[in-house]
Amino acid sequence: MPARSSHSRSSWTALVWLGTVLAVIAVSGCGVGGGAAPSRAQATRVSPPAVSVFPIPGSRVATPQTQIAFRGVSPAGLGPVTVVGSRTGTHRGRVEGDSDGNGASFLPAQPFRPGERVTVSTGLQVQGGASGTFSFHVGTPAGAIPAQAAPQASRLPGDVLTFRSRPDLQPPSVELTRVSSATAPGDIFLTPQQGPLQSGPMILRPDGALVWFKPLPQGRVASDLRVQSYRGQPVLTWWEGHVGAGVGMGEDVIYDSAYRQLAVVRAANGLSADLHEFELIGQGAALITAYHPMYWNVPSKGGSQRTIVLDSVVQEIDIATGLVLFQWDSLDHVPVSDSHEPAPAPGQPFDYFHINSIQLERSGDLVVSARNTWAAYKLDRATGRVLWVLGGRRSSFKLSAGAAFAFQHDVRVRSEGDGTVTVFDDGAGPPTVHSVSRAMTLSLDPGRGTAAVVAEYRHSPSLLATYEGNVQLLPGGDRFLGWGQQPYFSEFDPGGQMIFDGRFVGGNSSYRAYRFPWTGAPATVPRVAATKGSATTTVDVSWNGATKVSSWRVLVGSSASDLRAVTAAPVSGFETQIDNVPADRYVAVRALDANGRVLGTSATVSPR
């Protein structure tokens, strides 16, 4: 991350040193003029806990724009830091503290040079360092991933919704093929990616009716729309941007219940946020994915070949400051030879790992899923060290019959006590490894080093998804599944019975699908269209995102400032059509809740 301002290293060092000295004086209780001598117990020095640093010591893939992050130390306790590049020399920069007060980052004023070794010297006890000193290497970037136009779904009759009151909205339509009163409560959250006319985040009612849709500019897509908690309030979160080579280049956004943007989360260190994960954690941080295209020596027959390899990156971002709190790079920990992905054509990037989910466990460790190694990895959040591997070529667990998965997505540890893990097993890449995609629950036994299937969920009729998909565990034990590349989303009861099923009418896809309770109160007003008839007026009204509207009250009048109520109608889907409204020069509509309270009033329009 580029520095926002710079100071000389000497002046910065002096200021930090002075702050450290004053902090020591305050803690010891000694005034400037002297005081009581410290007791022997007070004089005993206790070694402070080791500080985590990122890039991790020994990293080979840092970006030229990397910040140097320290976690587990207050900004005032950081002390002097010296940063020297083997080619660029001593770096000036500034220090910025993390918003939680438990870390800080050195932001170099100038980028590092690809291929050089960077040595950082501190007075701290550093994880993986020696006497407070550690080093890392800067990788050689291979340029940005070019964006590709998302393929549009083939047109079919009824594949797009249209509304008289909102002609600007043309979301893909959905049909429900199985409905049950036994489903879990909540609305349905999707991100259609292939139009055919508009793509964007979308919420549906349990009966499939549209609640909210946000069309994105042509060429941009969204993924992973869901409800999370931010600053103690329920919010909507999703990723949006461009896609190329199967990965995303964009940003993550947070919206409140009035559909107003609260925050934008971007990747740090010169990278771009990827579409595969955006998880809010703690009191103001987010876990995101990113991809770093770089030149790497890949083993080949007779030696190695310099290849563009996609380094899969985990970043924990401080939302308030944009600083990195943690970073993990696949190339530092997982060899390219572990991949099941075939070698790409010359000049094409080798996506050997392809991270597609991150989960923060209660223990503080992380679990990540890698599609192209067919494995999940548990990571030490302080050092990035791999603690265990589930699946793939180097599994820490022996997988029982039927437990092997391929090209999987959304690996989640559901109960750390008994090692229950859920996986969406695509089973097809290509190549096709399994004939059917499924969700499954595995039970891990670390003592015996085994993993066994305890439940699996298959669509009826069977589906084979070549990419994407997820498993959401709902209160009460139901599972809600998004089938990724296949246009379906389903709910299964605890016994494994499919009790709900829906699909896009066209050949669309949603990266993930969820069910959440949601209450939306738009900051906008209802929209109305009035159409003249021979003796009456037809009124169409909608309010994008509103969830509390129970009925509509129609007002008419010969003057826009003098309207009277003439009729009312219950809400019917996203857009309610109200016929036989007495003809007059002006029309407006009020939204009422179940108690008759006015929630909002449309603009006044003239029938056309």
C-alpha cells in the first residue's frame, strides 16, 4: 500500500523512540524528577509475547507495494524500525496504527524492486525472526489479469422480469419447482451473473417474488450476497467487479438496511479484491481473497519452466484504515506440484491453487479451501503455518470410502469439538471426477487421522456443477445449497430430504445462494406508474427493497397539492397492479405496514 505521506527515517525513529520512552516512564510510575527505586520484582524483565509480522519472515512472494504489518504490539510500543532493500537501500516511510490498537504498519514511501531481498530490523520479539530482525523477498509480478466479458445466458421466454413502475430493472426471473411449509424462515439471496440483460445482487421472498435488485453496470458482476453483522447491525455484503481467468478484480461493499453504502473494502499491497470470499470478523475487520499473478519456476520435464502462476492470497483487512492485519500466500506454503490443474497453454496463467473460501474458527485459526489442489488447509493465524490438510495429495487425514472430493467449494468447520466439516463437492473441473455434485458432512478424527462421511445431499434430478456452489447450515439443522454453475438453489431437512427447490428460468448461475431473515427499509420512496383507461386508471406501484409494506393506499386529485384517498390494495409481489382507480389528473400511492402506519409516499404523477 503506498504511503499517504512520508517523513525522514531519522525524524520518525526519534518520535517513536521518544513515545516508547515516555510510555515506559508512565508504566513504571517514575516521574521526570525521580521517585522511589523499583523493587526487585518490578525490575525483573518479562519477555513480551512474540509479534506476528507480514509479509511472513522468509516469504518469497511479497508485492513491490507491500506494507510491513506488525500484530500484537501497540503503535506506541513498536519502537524503531529499519527497512532496507538489497537493491533499493534504506526506505523511508510512515507508521500507521491499526484501528483496534493491537498493531501497526510501516508504509514505505517508495515501492520495493521485484526480486530484491528486504531486511527489517526492530527491537521486538518477532515470530520467525532472529533478534528482532527478519527478511522477505519481493516477487516478480506478471501484470494484471485481463478482464473478460461474462457470457450472457441464452434468451428464453419469461427469463427476465419487467415492471411498469420500474422499467429500469430487468432482473433474471426465477421459478420454484418444490415448495414446503417446513422450510426455515428467511428470504433468498442470489447474485445472478449471466444477465441476460442485467446482473447484480438480488433478494427473493420465500415464495420467489422479488424483494430487491441492484443492477450493475454492463460488464460488472456480483457474488456472495449475504447478511452479516457490522457495528452491531445487520448489513448486506457482496463483492462486485470484473472477472478474468476465473477470478475477480474488484471490491467488497457493505450496505445498511436502507440500502445505503456504509463501507468499501479493498485489497491491500497493490492487489485487487477477488470474488470468492468476503467475511466480516471481529469488531471491524474482513477476510478477503485476492490473486497475485507472478513469474514462478514450475517443475517440468527435464527441469523447470518460467511460468505465470496465480498466487492465492488471504488478507485480513482493517476496514477503518485499509491496512493488512494478516496475509497468507499459497506459494509460500503449498508447492505447485500439489495441484490437480493441468498445465496451461503457453502464455496463460497457471491457477494451481484457486482459493475459494476462508473461515475463521473459534480457536482463531483459519480454514481455506483450494479448488485445484482438491484440499482444505487449516492455518495458524499468527504465522500462516499449515496445521493440517484435508484431501488432496498430502492429506493429514485418511479419507474413508466416499469421502474424497474434487474441485470443492465452501469448506466449513461446523463444530470444532467433533470435527464436523461441510463441503460442496463439485466433482467436475474438467476433468469429471464424480458423476454427480453433492454437499456432504465429514467427521474428522484428529487422533486417528481419519475423515468419514456422515451425511450427503444430492439434487433430484442429479446435477453436475463444474464450478462454484456452497452449503449454508440453517438454524434447526436444515441445509441451504447453491449449485453454482447450475441454475438451482435448494433446501434439505436434517434427514436429507429436499424440501425446497428453485431455479433461474434461463441458464444463469449464482456463485453462492443463501437464506436469511432480512428487514429492508429503503431510503428511497415508492415508485408508481399510472395508465389512463376509458373511464378509470390502472396504477402499478413498487418499492425496491421494502419488506414491511402490507398494503398500498391510492390517492388522486385534480391538483397535485390536494389529493384524496380513493382505494387500497394488499401487496402482491414486487409490483402491485391496482385496477379501476377513479380517473383524475394526479395520482400518488402510500405504503402502509400491517398496522396501517404510513412507511412512505410516492411522487405524484399524471396518468399517461
